[in-house]
Amino acid sequence: MKVKMAIRKNYLPQPALEKFSCEALTVYRRAIDYSQKWFKFDKSPYRHFSALSIHRASKPPKLDNILEIWMQTPFKENAPPDSLHDEVKALEEV
């Protein structure tokens, strides 16, 4: 927040501001490259968990999303419990 305020109020001379912006973008890009190299987000089982996000509290998860999560668990060889459909319906009614 302090950096943002310093940029807006022109506390830094323009060359220093440009250098800082360039270095900050470089750090950001390197962090993204590192993350993409070492953490395979496309194949991660965690991508399915966004259906259970707190930010989606106004919109309950769909049965298909719950089943995708179920398939990522060690219990995927077993059929999902029959009550799963009823529990998802109960979430939709709340």
C-alpha cells in the first residue's frame, strides 16, 4: 500500500519509478515462470476444489463438481455414496 501511495503522489523521480516498475515486473514474471515449472496446475487434482470455494457461497456446487472431487480421492474405486445426491440437493435448498 505504501508503494502504491508513493507512486501516486510522485514521491519518486520518474527514472527511479521506471526502474522499480521494470524490476517488479521481472520479479513477477520469474515467480510465475517458477510456479509453472514446478507446480503443474493443469494436471493438479486441486483445481477441482474451486467448486467448494468460500467465495462461491451464494452458488452451491453442482453434483458433477462433487463427483469430480470424489474421483480425486483414494475412494474412487468405490462407488460414491447414494446419499451424495441428496446432500447436494440439500445444499441447493439452503
